[in-house]
Amino acid sequence: MDGTDSPALQAIFRVIVARRFWIVAGYALLLPVAAAQALRVESDNSIARLIVQSDPDFRNNQEFQRLFPEAEQVVLLVEAPDPFAPAALSRLDDIERLIGAVPRVETFSALALYDRVHPGVRGSPVWADDFRRFATGTDLLRKQGLVGPDFLGIALDLKVRDASERDRTLGAIDRALLPFESGPAASGPVRRVGGPYVDSYLEAETARASLRSFPLFGLFVVAINLVLYRSARTLAAFLMTLAVSVTLTVAAGRAMGFVFTIVSSLVPLTILITCTAALVYIQSRFAECPSDAPVDEHQVFALANKFVATTASILAAAIGFAALAVSGIRPIREMGLWVAMGLLLTWVAVFTLFPALQKILATPVLRHRTTTGRWLVRLIDALPRFSYRGRWVMVPIAALLTAAGALALTGIPGAIEPMRIETDALDYINRDLPLYRDMRRFERAISGLSQIQAWVTTPEGALLRPDVLRGLEDFARGLEGDRRVGSVTGPTTPLRFMRYVAGQGDRLPDDPGAWPALAAQLDQLLLQEPGARAYVEIRSLADARLSVVYRGGDFGGVDDLRAFVQGVWEAAASRNPALRVCRMRVVGQGLLQAKIGEYLVPTLTESFVLTVVIIFVAFLVIFRSGALRLLAMIPSLFAILVMFLVMRLTGIPLNVATILIASTVLGASENDQIHFFYHFQEARQGATTEKALRHALFIAGRAILFATLINAGGFLALALSGLPPMRQFGIVSASAFVLSMLASLTVLPSALWLVYRERPDAPPQAVAGGEKRPPQLSPSQ
């Protein structure tokens, strides 16, 4: 299929060029509206957006949240050499009082609890020592992070509705803490831990990464343009087309209800890179204007000549990203659909706005080559014979490295484990940051950071029955008895506190005869204490929750975690018949986060296989040759699998960013092979393999080189990100693009020599200027 020979296609481009002012005016009217929509796209890295809405656990969690909204929680760790010294306790009290005055913040501490049960003791000679005995006499306070070896904690509940309100509240907390972190009151650090600080950092760093990468990529585009075309007018056409493509893409995401996450923040950069590569292919063909060809006719010829290959390459990239829709991880699914939609809009802009701007700005062609251009021609001219001589070396080595990469990814049963999967949000933060160190320290202090909820539903009104409460306490003890579990809090936890402050210890009695009084006591607590109602739905008295804090890495995955909780529940039900008519479900934000690991590998394999199959079928129709399509995938597969080998050797894990490498590289790097094979087949009819290779390399080789530099340079800008997954994704993707280019220019021609079993032709004749230039198509041909 050759657009050059299509009168209809050439007629369409003549109309586009003739209507150039109308086209530019249409985009000028559309751009402000799109920009207004694009600026309204929000950011959200919350757990609720990690799992697709069709997931059963997501639906269960939504139902659970309506009964038990999980508030944003922060813990302040007020450190001191002796946290129970009177001065340290006074400082703790001052901090809690000031933080409690911050709007939308509720506080709780061991000191506040002590003051409630021991009114009037504060300030007495025995106050500090008595509080020390109170705080250290039970594990209840330690397991909630309120007491540690060198700190006392203040738990904060943030009553915030969205990310912006959360950030304002965190800012107010930080301002309130300033006097205690410098000056006379700074007797020790005040550390902040909790999901809100992690989410706020991730969102801020994601935005900063975009602010860093966009200007760098813009400078890169300017440099590449000036090196390639040496024209400010061509640069202006590029920049305006890029601006329109990105703006329309982001606005489309707003219309589709998408938000920026740590993953989808890559959408604008991906569109910039793909659009720039497409423009380079078109402009490079246009710039190669024969001296006897009218520029206007050559523009139409160049557009028609590159239409099929550019359309196919953008379609390949769109399919690669759309295949991510199979992912159960919501940000990845949305990112794939968002980029796919953006690529379709980019395709429209590339073949309407850019030709119009070419004509209006009179972008120049290259009538004479520079020294760099002549050097590239000589390099490209040497590649066919170089690949022929090295065919029996390069192809086997590439095959071995590809196989090694596949094994590095999947592992070998009984010998090599599959690649490590990273799902802990803390691993998305630099390990040298105070936030990371403080969170890990807090994790050790309370024996875990991961949290799930055991949602128990009883017959209506049965929750306060003594036998049901006794069964729930037995269930909680069974969970806490496992070394992997740090703490369990639930409906009976307030009873344990009340028993402790009464001097009876923090263990509830096993005797069934004691539970009617305990049930009556809990009934009164639910009426008097808002904190007690956090574990019981008081309207129906049919739903309760138990919060389970555990060490996430100690369980083998979601199924292992769920099986553990279910096993403990069944054991408790066997001992307590009242639980047999109850239903227990494992839910919570922590469960959704744990499910990410369950979805990561299917996301990689399913999207990758789907991309390969669809691209193969689509381009089998275009190029009419299954063998060539298989060969065309060699560079991409080689680059992707070798990078998995590199990741394995360097310890880079699979996470929500690096899992995108396969689809991203396959979708984008297929551009090179499509353009290469398009021009290879263009010259193959009646020509030898060497002539076809020279033609393909001469027409597409330079564009492949510079398109790769654009792809690699764009993603390499992410190496400046403060987020390790983004940094890893940028470095690995950029390296994969370079590997794919090298394979396209060496391994792929070597494979073609082996397939066609031909020998090189006689050396080509030199032309004026010392260049060896194969025949090429022109508007007159």
C-alpha cells in the first residue's frame, strides 16, 4: 500500500494545503476552550483510584466506606531523650493543644487519655511518674503508635474532603509545629508519619517532575530542530503542532473524567514525544526535495508518501497503549486509554495543522547537505554490507540476549524466582528523605504499616449480644496471636481500655458470665464516646469493623492475606457458635493497595501479548507479509526483553511505572520498523535486497536515528524526578529506545540477509560530492 500513488490521497492533501488558513483558524478557536479544560484536570494518588471500579473488592470497599469512612490519619512523634520528663510532657501538651485548634483536625494521645481518667493529677509531684506507669503498663498504646522508646505520639484525624483541603490542613499543621522545631521549645524533633504526608509528597513530586521534564524536552526539540533543519520557521511549525496536540489530549482526559496520578502524569510527555517523532519523519521526507521538483508538489508528495507509514506507526502506538485497558490497576488503565485517545488527536493534527503551518510559514527544504548530513549518509551507506558481514554473529547474539531477558522476567521454576514486584507506596519515595526514614521507623515501632479491615455483619441488632462480642474478642486475639500482625482494634478495644484504666489489666475475661456486663458497658460507651462508634454502626447494630495492622511483606499476596484472616475467623466461629450466623469480609484501603501486586504481572503479560497480536494482524493487512511483520518485531522485542535482563541484574523491580515499559516501548519503537519496512517494500519490487536496504535506510535511517534521540531524550528527562519509579522508568525506557534503534539498523538488516539468502551487489557508484546515494522516489516518478 503506497500513498504516493494514490490520486485521492494527494487530492486530499492539496485541499488541506489550499484551506490552510481556515484550518489554522479552526484550531485557534478550539485551542482556548481546550486549554481551559486542560487546566482543570486534577491530581489524585489516593488508594481509591488504584483499582478499577469493576473489581469486586473495590465494590465491597465502597459499600464498607459508606458505613465506616476511613479518615485520613497522621501521627506526630514528639521525641525527647526522656519523653516522660515533666518538661517533655508539657511540650507534648502544648503541641496537642495548638494542633487541636487547627480546623478539620481531631487529636488523641496517651496523655489526653490519662488526663480524662485521672482528673486533677496534672502538676502534682507524682504526675510524671504515674503517667509513665500508665503509658507503659499496656501494649494497647504502643501498638497504636502513641508510646515509643524515645517518643510519645499524637494521633490526628483529618476531616478533609479532597486533596487540596488535605494539603491546606497539612500546611496548617506544619505551621503550628514551627515554634517547637526551632528556638527554645525545640528540645527534640517532631516527626510526621501517615498516608496523607505520603500522598501529598507523591502528588507534589509528580507535578515537579512534569515541570522539570517539559522544559528540558522543549529545549531538546529546539536543539534537534535546529540541527536537522536549521530553520526557525520549521521550529515554529513543530512547536505549534506540539502545543495543540498536548492541549487537546489533556482536555480529552478531562472530558473522559481522568485525573493525573503518578502514572498518568506521563500522558503529556508521551504525546509530546510521539508527536515530535511523527513530525520528524514527515519533515525529513519533505526536506529531501530534489533540486528539479517544485516545493508545493513535493510537499504533497511527501505527505502522501509518509501517510501510510506514519498512520500505521501512530496506530501501533495507540494500540500498544490501549492494550493497557486490560489492567486491573485503574491509573494504568486510564493512562493507556488517555494516551490512545491523544494519539488519535495527534494524528489529526499532524496531517492537518502541520501541513497548513508548513505552507503558511514556508518551511524550507534542504538543497545542500551539511558536513554532518554527509557523514550520516556515509554511515548509512555502510550499514547494508556491515550487516551482511556480521549476520551470523549479530542475529544469534540478539536471540540469546532476548531469551535471557525472557527468563529474567519470568524466572525458572525451582531455580530462579520471577522479577520482584514492588507495591509498597513508601518504595516510591527516595530512601534518603526524612519522610521515608520516619515512616520505616514508625513501622518498626508498631510492627507494621499496612492495614486491612475485617468487616463483620451480624443479624440486625445482634452486635451487642454478649456471645457475639465475646466471639469478636476471640477473633481479634486469634489475629493478634500471629507474629505477622502488629495490632487489632475493634468493638471490644474500648472495653479493654476501660478495664485497664480501672486497674484490672487490658485482657478481657474468658468467662461467658462476665460478658453481659461488658455488653451493657459498651452500650453506654457507644452513647457517650464518639471514638467507640468508629468500630460499630450504631443505627442497625449489625455491622462492625476490626482494623488489622500487619507487616505487608510477610504475606505472600492478597490470597495469602485473605486466607489467613478467613482461617482465623473460621477457627473463632468453631469456638463461638454466635459467629456462625455472621458474615466476615476482608476489605479496606490496605487490601486495595495489596491487590496492585496481583494485577501488575497480568497487566504486563496481557497488554503485551494483546499489543503484539493486534499490531501483527493490523500490519499484516497493510504490508501483506506475515514473515516481514515477525521480522519487524525483532528490534522491539530485543530491546524490551534485554531491558528486563538489565533490570534484573541492577535490582530494578516491577512497579506501577516500570510495568509500562513493554507496552510503551513496543508501541513507540514500532514506528521505526514500520517506516523501515514501508520503504524497504517500496523499493523491493524487482530490486535486490541490498538496493532495498539502501533505499529504506537512506529514506528512513536518519529519521529513525533522530526519532530515537527524541524518544530517548524525552523519557530520559524523567531521570531528574524525585520519585524512584519515575526515574527508573525514564532511564530504562530511554535505554530500550536506543537498543531498539541499534537493532533496527543492524540486527534487522542482518535477519533480512538471512531470510532472502542473497549476496551484496557490486559497490554503488559515487556521485558528485562524494556521496553514495541510491535511487529514490520523487514527485515525478
